Amino acid sequence: MDLSTAIYDSAQHNSFYPPSSVDHVMTASDITAFVGQLLSTIELEELGSIYFQAVKKYLPLEGLSLTDFDARLIYGDAKISAIQVERPLKQNVCTSNDASNAYYFFNQSLNISQKDILDQLHGLFEKQVVHALSFRLMHQMATKDMLTGLGNRAGFDSALSRAIAWSHRHQETFALLVIDLDNFKAVNDSFGHREGDKVLMNVASQLAHVLRDEDELFRFGGDEFCCVLDCQTQQQLECAALRIKAAINSSAYLSRMGVSCSLGGAVFREGESVASIFDRADHALYQVKQSGKNNYYAA
């Protein structure tokens, strides 16, 4: 009986060994390039976009959500039907006491090596998020009105530029409201500037109460306020304006002071600049002032 051992011939048995892994293995140069991309910005919105595009090169990533920091920070397609993976962000990167996470949406389950890659990339991302949030906090402090706690003129200019850039990238429009208080000078003249300050703080409180989290509110200067709103249509903008007008008029304190408000609004048009959309809303406000105050017009 021939008990000789058969010799394996690789030319005849190409499927003898299992196929090599098709997972992308990160090299030292890959990691260096990845870190370089993350270090290119400390703006949280842009950082999220860069990170999302970089992770897609190595993993089957469909979407990324950083909505624990900002409701608008969603990248790609965060489908409910996708496989969601959460990775915590350290407490010291948070601007509040709430726990924060990054939410990843994949089109398939991750294997062990892919999970290792995700953990490695997330750890590097987390370090840059710390710097981005610190920068955002300092920027907010520099762009805040000390009396009302709202954003100031510098904060408004920055927010409007940011909204225009967002609109260009995502083909999503927004709206601007310019609000001027009626009869505010009479309050200062009759009751003094301390009472005038009280009126401004009361108005700021009323505005903050009726606007949504995704809307941004600013004291532009004097008795003028501006709102950058997540509104896509004239009808939505009018609803927001009338809600603000009703809140101001329903305040017993403001009514006693004889204060109401005039509002001018504009929905962003493709190709517009900061100056052009503001001028349109401001012109609408001027028309309200000329026609009797305490009303809303749209440009």
C-alpha cells in the first residue's frame, strides 16, 4: 500500500488557502495624512466634514452625526435603517454637563479589524474636537452682547457668513429677520437708560422663548435685533415673524412701556452676499416703519 504523502501543488489548487483580507490596512503614511487633514481646521463644522470624508476611505461609512453639539452637524446619509455605532466623546470636550457622542452609520456590520480602525480614527478625531470646541467657546465669548446674553454684531456677521456658506454647500436656504423696537427712545427719555436696558433684556427673553434651537438670535446694536432662521419659504418666515410680533405685543411689561416691534424679512437667494440679503431685509423693515410700525414686511 502506497503511503507516500501527496505534495501540494499551488498551481493546481488556487483555492487551497482562504483569500487574503480585503480590509484596508492603515499604514504609517495613511495615519500621518489623516492627522494632517484633521489639523487643517479647528472649525467644528468643517472638521466634521473632513473627518467624514477621510473615514469613508477606510470603512463602509454612510453617515456621521455630531448633533450632540449642533443639530445641523449631519454628514452623508444617516439612515434609520443603517447600522449605527456610537463612540463617546470625553466629558472635557463638552460645552455642557450632558454626555456627547459621535454617531456613525454604516451600510454593513464591521468586522474586528474594521472596529479597530474606527477606534483608532475616532481617538485621533476626538483630540481635535477638544480644540475645536475650545475655539468655539472662545469665539462665542468674544461675540456675545454683555447686556442681553445674545450674540453681538460681530457674532451676527459671522453667523450670516456661515449660513451662506452652508447654503452653498448643501443647497439649503435660510431666512433673515431684522427687528427694530418701536418707541424705544421714548422709554429712555421718560424713564432713563436703566429702564431702557430692562426693556432690551425683556425683548431678548421674549425672542429666545419663541425661536427654535436651530435659529440664531443677535442684538445687532441699540434697539435692533436680527434672527438667522432655518426657514426655506416666505410662508415659514412669515409664521416666525408673526410669532415674534405676538410675543412682544403680549408682554404686559412691554405694553406698559409702550414698546412694540417692526420686522423686515428676506429668504436667501442663490448668489447673494451678506450685504445683499441684509439690505433687502432692512429695506422691508424701513417700509414697515414708514407705514405705521408694529408690522411685518418681506422683501
